[in-house]
Amino acid sequence: MPKIHTTKTTYAAPAPISGWSWLPYPDPSAHLNTLKQAISIIDTKIKSHTPCNSAFKKLPAGKTFLQIWNDPAIWISLDPGNRHGRYGATLSKKHVTLSAYSLNMGHWTTAATLVHELAHVGGAGGTNSDAEDTLLNCLLNGLHDPRIIGKLIDGKRQDSSRFA
């Protein structure tokens, strides 16, 4: 399972880039609690769901969702951004940050955002809806929005709709 960047962990987070930050979750905090609830959803419902694993296997990295989920080199950080349409970002396929906006929307939106960002870890590009489309196979159909496109590529913001 990815590791959570908290004030109690030792993690060399990336410097802020393109307006995104990789900050620790205060422990305890409402945002950390929401993230843990989202992780519970993924652990109990999504990580072993065959259609989700198949959809991830088709991404460029060729790994199932479970393989990506079990990668302990992936870290989840907090981005304090709280504006509409700001959900999360991925850098170097190992650093994921989830926005306060996403976390404030609740554990289901946070789970969907995390699955989306992990699709970028799996190689989904930033110029189409491939990352977002994984939600359709990962029990998150109701949270799918094909307008959500984009990711950080080599430290540069790449998007054609709104940054996800």
C-alpha cells in the first residue's frame, strides 16, 4: 500500500511545483481521517476487483491496480489547494498529492482521486481521459468525469481541460 506522508514520517517530499505541494498530513486531522477512510474503501472493495485490475493492466506500465497499490515506494501527501476542480497531482510516478478540495468532498471523492492518480503512476497520459476512465472499472462510476485530464510530466504542468 502507498505510504502516507504525515508529520510523524520521514519522507523527502518533492518541492512545490506548478502550484502543487507535497505536505505532510497533520496527525490527527480531518484530512488524514478522510484519507484513511478512502484507503479502507480501496482495501476492501477496489484493490481485488478484477475489472479494475484488468483496466490498470492495459495502461502503459502493464501493472494491475493491486501491483501499483502494493508498491511501498509510492507516497501520498497533502496539497492545501481548496479551489473547485483541483483534485490531485502525480510526480515521477512515486509522489501523489491530494488536494484539500478533494479531501473536503469526502472519502468517496478522495478514493476516486487516489485511483485516478494511481492510474498516472501506471502510465496513463495527461492529454486524454485514460486515468479518469479507470474509475469506470474500479467501482467508482458515479464519480467519473471525462473532463478531468492532466498530470505533471517531468515537473511541467500538462493538461487540456482541468488539472487532475
